[in-house]
Amino acid sequence: MLLAIDVGNTNIVLGCIENDNILFRERIYTNQLATDLEYAANIKTAMEMHDIHPDKIDGAIISSVVPTITATFSAAVRKLIGVKPKVIGPGLKTGLSIVIDNPAQLGSDLVVDAVAGINEYTAPMIIIDMGTATTLSVIDEKKRYLGGLIVTGMAVSSEALISRTAQLPKFAFEKPKHVIGTNTVDCLKSGLMYSNAGAIDGMIERIEEELGQKCTVIATGGLAGTVVPLCRRDIILDDDLLLKGLNVIYKKNM
């Protein structure tokens, strides 16, 4: 059984995979001050909730965009299951052809998303990952990673707006009842959520125009489930995309 972990700037996604079946997916808060013991306890708790004992794990793989946590989390995995995890980076085979200016600059999460995409879906494709930042990755019909876009994530936009204004309250990301809000909270919800949905629709249109062909569009990430239903384009929602990609890369490097 494989323990797969993606360390993001806001959340850490972890799950266990057996025979290509994802047994569970959980999120924990990214805490740069946490120790390896604390993270080991988080992993153990998640596994116990799904009746999985650490002795059943025979491999682990980590993708991380937070370098200060990577070593800590690797130590946590070794402490809990006695296995040295593979870490996405130089030296690991991915099977992905990256044709951007500097392939070394491509974030490990985007690599993993793309690997899952080319193994699960039809190219050309656009992969949207909605986390702390919203990223769009573009993969052509030859399954080459061409590049993409990075925009401010919806939660970051919300926090920035509320922190810079005296009378705007915090709110939950829930589908607005109407586009035209009739109170402050509904105006905030509608403004942020529909503007993000509209931006995604518009960026897909512009990418396809530049490529000269229609694309399969896949969305993943913590906020994708709240925004994708508001988009007008057909978008496949795949919450397990990162875990699928980590599984593929692990098997390539066994």
C-alpha cells in the first residue's frame, strides 16, 4: 500500500492507494512550525480513521512546494512507517515532456497534476489547480507540457480584501443565491466566486484560441468544487488528480 502526500502552501493532502484504488483522501493544515512528531501524529490519525495500520504501508511518495516542510514531513513518514519516502524532484522519472523555458522552475504539484492528466484524460488539455494560487497548465496533443498561467487564489483574494477594509466580514465560500447580491455577504460571495468562474471561462477560451483547438479541461484543488459549478464551460472535477499522479510516478520509479 502506498502513502501519497502533497504538501501545499495552505493545506497538505494525503491518502493511501492500493492497486490503483484511492482508499481515502484527507487534508490537514500546513504548519511550518510543526515538528516531525506532530506531522506523524496527523498522518497516523488520518489512517486510523480509515482503519489502516501503518504496518500495511510499504511505500511513500511526497510532492512539496514548501521546501522548509519537505524534510520535516519526510522524517515524519520515516518515524511512523519506517520507510524513506520518494520526493518529487530531480532524479525521479515522471514520463512528462516539459518544454517551458526552464523546466527546473516547474512546481512539483504541477508536474504531478500533468502526469495524472496525460494518464487519465485525452490531450490536448488544460489542468486547473485551485489552491493558494490558481494555476492553469497547458498540455498539447503530443502530451508535452507547454506552460500555463498563475493567478491569485480565491481565498487569498478574499483575505486581502477583508484585511484592507474596515467593514467587510469574513464569509464561507458557498454558492450565491443570485449574481446580484442584496447584502454585503452575498455581494462578497457573488463578486469573488463568479469573477473567478468568469476568469476561468475566459482563460480557457483564450488558451484554446492560441492553441487553435479545443481542450479537455480538468479542475482540482481545495476550492475547485465551489467554483467549477459556476463556470459555463464543461470542466471535469477531479479531486484525486494529485494522488493519482503521485501513484503513477511512484510506480515508474519502483
